[in-house]
Amino acid sequence: MMRFLFLCLLFLSACGDSPVGREARILAMGDSMMAWNSLGGQSIPDVVADQLGEPVVDRSVSGARMIYRLPISGAAGLSIPKQYRAGPWDWVILSGGGNDLWLGCGCGQCDRKMDRLISEDTTTGAFPELVSRIRQDGARVILLGYLRTPGRSSPIESCRDEGDELDARLLRLAQADAAVTFLPAADLVPHGDLSFHALDRIHPSPKASRIIGGRVAEVIRLAPDPIKSQ
């Protein structure tokens, strides 16, 4: 336990943005969907930075949740909303919700947890609250959907229906604001193709991170002039 707390505090001490970070206009935050492959410089934020030729501040943490109550580890990044701090952001790339559903309710009888993430009418929940806070600071938001499994021996195979419902609600949230984009990944994995996942068949492989990062970079590259917060 003490070691865990030490690591949390170490993360906090390193969490202040570097000089490059202070110059960045793009913030990435979320869970392992975002953070995976970062050790090899092949995560989604790494790909976005490479393709756009500009820095991306990455505050994502593997295991992070949208709904997380423990104060110390939450402040260290395991609470996705606490990863956000106002800054000179034009764009915020956001992933989340998967750990809340898989670890929080085993992707079974998850209606209450889903509603706490984002209500069916998209007006309440952790996602609308966080997106609203980001938009009030003037940044655009790109919401990332999750990969689907290859249909072979994945621990999260039972989460498909919940993934579809979360995607549908996030899409409706994005449709209400021209400065919010929902970017799904449900179409990415052909049945039986293992090349899009790490060995655990949960997290993205470098190939998947590269494709998703490329899609994010394309959204940013093709965006019209800045849209004011609503």
C-alpha cells in the first residue's frame, strides 16, 4: 500500500506540464485505451503528435475510471475528470468508461452504472459534466469509442452490448454540440483478426493505436475555424 501511494505521489510530482507541454494546444486524457503502447512511443497521443508535427500533453492513466472516489489515487490520475486542468487547449481527446463498466459491474446489470456515466438523454452523468467543463474553457472535444473484441477468447467479450450502448449515448452527446466529435472504433476489428489487440485481447496493439491516432489527427487537421464554447 505504501508503495502504491509513493507511486501516486511520484506521478503527481511529474504531472506538471513540461515547457513543451505549456506550449501544446492538444490534451489527451483517459484510460488504457489512450495510454497503451506509450512505453514504445506508439500510443494514440504519440501518433497524433507525430502526424500533426506538434506536441500533445498526455495525462491518461491505465486503469482510470470516469467515476472514482478515492482522493489520493484519484488525484494521481485514476479519476479521469481529475486528469483535466484548464489550459491553453484547443483540443481535448478523451477516452473512458470501459473500466467503470467492466470492473464496476462486470458488464452485467450495468444500467445504473451506465446512467451514472451518461444518462439516456445525455443531460446528466460523468461524461456530460466533464465535456461541459472542457467546453466552457473553450476547447473542442474528441470522444473516443472502444475497440470491439476479435470474437476469440477475450475477457471482455460479454461487454459488446454495453459498448454499443455507450457509443450510442456518446454519439448523441456529440451531436448536440458542433465542437464535440465522437470517433467510434467499433468498425475497426474484423472478426477473428488478432492484429488490432495486445496479447490480452483487451487493449489496442500498436497497429490499432496508429489507426485510431491517425483518425484523431485527421479530425483535428480538417476542422474548421475554432468554435466558441456554448
